[in-house]
Amino acid sequence: MADKKVVSKLFDSIAPRFADRPGGYARVLRLGRRQGDCAEIAQIELVGSEYDPTADQAGESTQPEVAASGGGVGGRLRAAAKRLTGGDKDKKDTSDADTADE
């Protein structure tokens, strides 16, 4: 690592969180393939950096808004996929189908 600030943050603030953990520090979420060059996309996150709803009430939330609106790993996965693919192009409108059944 070339940036001394990044190394300092890693050893001063992030490493103590994982001192008691024997392994499994990161989670890899496979997002599928990117349009255009068909390259595989993955989201890598540190275990323990999940959204904490109690931090929102205290006003000290440092998580991005995307993680807050998702509701768990699946929500973050959908938000990341939506961000990388450019929106809800594949999503069909189901409101017409719901009203036709009544």
C-alpha cells in the first residue's frame, strides 16, 4: 500500500475490530456480469460493517444511504446491482396484473 494514511487507518481503527476473530474478515457478494464486456462483478465488504438501525436513531450513522434503505445483504446486493446496471430496466410493472385478478 502506497498511501500512508490508508495503512494508518487500517492498523489504528480497522485491525482492532478483528483482533479476536480467527479469520473470515471479508464477505464477497457476486453481483453477476457487467453489460458490455461481460466481466464478473463483486462487492467486497468487511464483516461487521453492516447497517445498524440503532446508530441511525443516535444520529451517528456513517453508512451510506444505499445500505440504509436495503435491509440486509439482499438489499445491499440489489442496490449495488441497480447502481452498476443503470436502473430497473428488467423490472416489469405488476400493478396491472394485480388489479386484473380482482
